[in-house]
Amino acid sequence: MIYVILVVLFLIFISGLRTAREYQRCLVFRLGRYAGLRGPGLFWMIPLGIENKTRVDLRIITNPIEQQETITRDSVTVKVNAVLWFRVNDPEKAVLKVENFRSAVQQVALTSLRNVIGQHDLDEVLKSRDKINAILQKNVTETTTPWGVAVELLEMKDVEIPQDMQRVMAMEAEAMREKRARIIKAEAELDASKKLAEAAQLMVGNPAALELRRMQMVAEVGAENNSTTVIMIPAEFAHVAGSLSKFLEGKAS
């Protein structure tokens, strides 16, 4: 009889053994009341339904946020989806404070995403994603911290805008590129005109430099495969030739 009792007690003891992995914690409830946190490793629970457990995973959880259609501050309808990374840092709060912490965190992220997008213009949503991601993470963290959940990262994955708005933005970008090209061309012409003015002043003060430039131009023209070569005669030569012509006409008369 004693052996039978010992065997029964041994089987009851064996049936109460439980294990939890390194990244798991088990919340034990005794007759419905919270009795403590167990794990990782081997632990024992009172069998026969007196104690039961709830496992909690402490690893980082990746949760995609489904696409949301919302309106920006400047009244543009956009579709935004995001990705949320979070983990449980307090298993007791995660189980006792909220019914389903995964669903709760996702709903908070959805609500925060819609609210934050509605507080920013379209340009900010497209160009300042890091800033908006930081605001999103801060807002979600403030809500989930009392639940024992830490938000590691929350980032917008994609922003979809209407086709009409895409065409308008493309036209705006093209206009900006054309504007920059015209400004660069105007600045180049201004610089060239300044250099030409400086060269003209230098040549006015030094006639020899002007003559050297004329000779250089003649050499450049002659180097090309041209059938006609234009030779530039200095103004002094033309003046002397005009005076000589008048003198000869006077002699002839």
C-alpha cells in the first residue's frame, strides 16, 4: 500500500513539472489568482488543475501595420502603411493589465499613425519621415509603457498618393529643374560678361595685347577647314590707308 501511495505521489509530482525556454516566462495562476512568475528552465506547478500558466514571449515581435487611408493637414488623401517592432519587458503587466497586448499595441499604432499624418502636410510626410517616425514611436510608447510593452521601432513603410497629385508633383519638380538651369545659365553669362569687360579694359590700356589677340584669332580661323579666311586689319592701318587714299586723290586732281 505504501508503494502504491509513493508511486501515485511520484506520478503527481512528475505531472506538475514544466519547462520554459530562455526567451519565455510563465505566469502561474493558483485557483484563478496570480501566484508568481516562473522560468526560464524547469519549474513545478501544483497539478490537477489547481495551478495553470500563461506563457509570454520576450523576443522582439515584428507586426506589420495594415494600410491606412488618411488625410494630411493640407487636405491630400494618402495611403500609408508601417511596420512596428515591440517586445514585452514586463510579462506580469502585459498579461494582467490588458486582455490581448498584441492586438492592443497594433490598434494604438494604427490610431497614432492616422493622427500624426493628419497633423502634417504632404511635403513633410514625404520628406521628413525620420521626424514623423520619431513622433509615432514616442506616442505609442507613452501608451504601451503601462502595459509592460516597449516599442523598439515604428517606421512608415510606404506612402501612396493619388495619381493626379503625382502628376502635379512631377510638373513642379520639372519646373524647379528648369528654374535652376536658367539660373545657372544666367550666372555663367554674367561671369563671362565680367571677364570680357576686364579683358576689354586691359586691351584698351595695352594696344599690343589687342594686336596679339587679333593674330591669335586669325591663326584659329586658319586652322579650320574653311574655304574663306577673314583677316582682321588693325584700326590704325585702316586710318593710314584712308589718309593715303585721300592724298592720292588730291594729287590726281
